[in-house]
Amino acid sequence: MDTPVKVGAAGGAGALDPGEQTLYEVRRKLYPRAVQGRFAAWRWTFVLLTQLVFYGGPWLTWNGRQAVLFDLVSRKFYIFGLVFWPQDIVYLTVLLIISAYSLFLFTAVAGRLWCGFACPQTVYTEMFMWIERKVEGDRLARMRLDAQPLSARKLRLKAAKHGLWIALALWTGFSFVGYFTPIKALGHEVLSLGLGPWETFWVLFYGFATYGNAGWMREQVCKYMCPYARFQSVMFDPDTLIITYDSARGDPRGSRARSVDYKAKGLGECVDCSICVQVCPTGIDIRDGLQYECIGCAACIDGCNQVMDKMGYPRGLIRYSTEKAMAGHYTADRILKRIFRPRVIVYTAILWLIILAAGITLYHRVPLKVDVIRDRGNVMRGGDDPEVQNVYRLQIMNTQEVPREVSIAVSGVDGISLEAEHQPIHIGPASSRVVAVRVEAPRASIREKSTPIVFTVEAADPSHPGALPLKVAEKATLVIP
């Protein structure tokens, strides 16, 4: 066990004086107890849903390719029927904004729902603990096993547990890399021992992170590494649903037999069994009040309800409630009505406005993009010549997975003309092409050394025959040397 480092100690190592402090807290290994109940079922539902999406996503196909693929080499992101390019980074920004507002909304309503039910740290810790229980047994069995001296049985159980952990972690790393390298090709490379250096690094790195965080560090990630635990309180208000212990019902605490009249003995409903502490993945005692270490998993609610059922007491000694509800003894209906308060309504309205605007923009997104770069390497003709000539390079991007025939035109100056390769120009599905064009304009029509012009790229929409052609206009500048 780690030795506390003393601050202000006058002598050598020894017991800490009452006035001394430690630079860090010695970690106490936790042995969370298995629990069943409504919230445990919800937690496992989210485990199954999130991992079905994560592990299954790379294996889905769409139009003969991987449905979800972030192709960094080609700089294209495929998400089912959509293809995003680096120029579409605005959609990533919108996605981050939606995620942030969703976090604000969920936290304002019911505290750390994300942490307790859908956070990857919670999800993988739950999976790793399930393996641990299946191999080594529940809480007491694991505690006895760790206390025993090394033996063949202990070595066998520990090896089996860590072997399964490593297998799950490597599969997780493999699935993660499968979103960036086509997973079927990645699988062939693994089987043929031909995995590239970068793929090998990221599979091992992500697998090691999963193994370390979910298998070893666990609650330490939530308590010391995750910043959300530190600023969550600014998102709470007195009407936020949080996990609370009803001290008015539970105190004074004390053990008793089920047949005993606890009221006659001056006791509350809490039998002081410490089940709420034993099932907590971060090892806190919720009876001490809300603490930043609480991840809102509600395991203590399920554990306490089981004890209340056995004792014949009403459920809800530990429950979701609010600060105002506990102080004012609100009914459940009144608590629910306080959910729709101004703060929540504003968050909800902003969130839906952003989602609606993003959806409309995405639906009307023109599947053609054009970047114009004036070619400075070519000699521009001007001066006393009757014609001014500039050369440009147009990068035309077809963001849909259908081929297109495009034509290019230029405007902005009287008599301006454009010379390019044979038109219409073929652009393959979900691909780009750089086209060099030469623009000429009469010297007499130009009055400034830098004159704005407009390139127009036009293409028919093969997905909607008879519809108006797609047009994209991009500004440029005609320069006189």
C-alpha cells in the first residue's frame, strides 16, 4: 500500500499527527457489490445499446462500402448516404454544440445522467466488473480471494479474468480503428499478420486505455481525471433531480430485526446495513449528502429498495428528488411540474432550434463544392495587350455517390470568356477533380487592377431527373499585372 507523504513533519516516517496532512489520498480498493433493480436494468440497457452501435457500426454496409467510415487518408467521412469533406467542418461544430446543449439540458433536469448510464467509462467499467464477478465471484468472494496468499487457484482465476479483459480491450481497440480503416480489410491484415504500424499503434493504444481505465483505474477516472465532476455543480439548481437520502425518514439509523417496532425504539427506517455503500462504484456514502464523486448511477437506490422490501418498509428512502422537494416535502406530481421551469424550457428550445436548423441545412445542402485558386505560376498577360488573361485552378468536389457531368462558366466583366478542357467535365462519385481554366477579358472593359469575377459550376441532378440543374457560384479576382 502507498505511504502517505507528510507535510510539515519534523521527523521520519511514522504515524501522522492530527495536524498533519497528506499530499494525496491513499487509494482504497473497492469491491462493488452486484445489485438488481429498475435502474440496474436501465444501465444494462444502455450498455447493450451503446455497444451494439459501437461494435456493430463498422460492419454495416451502404452502397457497397462501409456505412460509417472516417477515411482520413482520402479526407472523406462516410455516414450512411452522406459524404462529408473537410469543407463541411461546420457540421462537426454543430454536432459539438448539440452535444453540449444536450449535456446542459440533461444535467439541469436530472443531474449526471450521462455519467451514470451512457459514459464510456461507466459502460466499460460495468462490462469489466461483470466479467470479474463471473470469474472471481461477487463482493465477499473477491475480497477473500485477494486476501489469500498466491496459489494455483488464485493464479488461474486472475489469469482468466485478465485474459478476458485483454481480449475485450483489444476487440474494442480493433473496432475503434475499424471506423478509420475499412474493418474487413483491417481484419484480413490482422489475420495475415500484415497490420500496418499506425493501425497496430492505435489498436494497442485504445485497447490499453480501455483495459487500464475500466479494469484498474475505474472510479479514479471519475473522481480525479474527468473534469465534468468538478464543474457539474454549476449546472445544478434547487429543482434538479439528484440522488438523495431522506434523513427525515432514515435517521436515527440502527440495526434491528424485522419484527421490531423501530419507532418504539426511536429509530428511523435506515437499518444501517451499508448496502448503499457496498454497491456504489465510487465507494461513497450517499447518506452524507450529495458529493462530487457521485456519478448518478442510482445503484444505491436499487440496493436500498431491496432492503426496504425485505424489512417491509416503503421504498424510496434513497431516491431521485430535488433540494426543494426534500425541504418542502413535495409530492411526486409537484416535483414533475418543476421540471418544466424556465431554464429547462430555454435549453430545450435552443437545442431544438439548432437541430432543426442543422437538419434543414443538411437537407438542402448542394452536393457540389468549388474552390478557386488563381495560378500564380502562370504568366498573366496584361499591360498594353488588348486582352487580360489569368489562369485559375478549380477544385470541383462531387459530395454524392453518383457521377456528374459539370460545365463551367464565368461572368462579371463585359466580354469575358473562359477556356477549359472539353466540357462537360466528368466528376466521379464522391470524388474531386482539379480543372485548369484560362480566363480572358477585353482590356477596355477592366477599370481596376483587381476586378471581381464569378465562376459558375452547373450540373444536372441524376437523382432527380427533370429537376433544375445544380449551380454553385464561387467568387474570384481578375488581376492585371
